[in-house]
Amino acid sequence: MKVLVDTNVILDVLYAREPFVNDASLLFKYCELDQVDGYVSALTVPNIVYVMRKELARNKIRQLIETLTGILTVSELRESDLTNAAKTDIDDYEDSIQSACASRIKADFIVTRNLKAFKNSRVPAISPSGLLERLHFSQLGRPGY
């Protein structure tokens, strides 16, 4: 299964946001174990660094990027993503870019907590818990730590 992970799910892990951190962390574990083919848009990485800029020194930014790219595949941002995003019925342009990227890479789902933002997306949105539920039923178990 191929998924595009939205920025808010990654921030849930990085900020250990309760009650979301457990499901988001487990999703990362599935990606790390190659049980889910996890992608992130190239737009997400600088957005995360921007949001966390006050908490991160340069060496921490480097570590963060190395960790993310070790778990998730970064999908490049293409001109077609930008133009296709502008043609969608998604209100937030950043979300529409995520949707266009997910469509181009033929993702099965966009994993996000902001399901409402992706209601007009070609690629269906699913919450981390919803995806874990699907994985649980399809694989009859969760990965061990």
C-alpha cells in the first residue's frame, strides 16, 4: 500500500502530540518495516523545518531530514503538481499540492488528521487510526517494536 503522509501527522510525532502520537508513530513503524510504502511531498520538509525553526539548531535539522528520508520517500515537487493543484476544488493551496502529488505518485491514500480538507481530492484521505485499522485487518497484527 502506498500512502502520502501529510505534514500534520509528522508533526504529531515530532511534537509528541497527544492523543495522536501513538497512531502516527505506529504508521512510521509500518513504513520503516516496509509494510507500508510511505511518501512525503518535498513541500512538507521545508514546512516542517519552518514550523519547528525555533526549536531546531542546524545539526538537529540535518538529523530530522536524515530520519524522515530514512523512513519516508520524498516525492519531488513538479511543475505539474503546482498547476494541477491550482485546478482542484480544494480550498487550501498547500493541501491541493499534497493531493496533486499523491495523485501523481498513485498513492492509495493521503494519511492526515485533516480529512475535511481533502474531501474533494482524487486520492482519498484517511486518518492514521483508520489506516492502522485497515492494516490490522489485512495483516492480522501490528508490527513489533
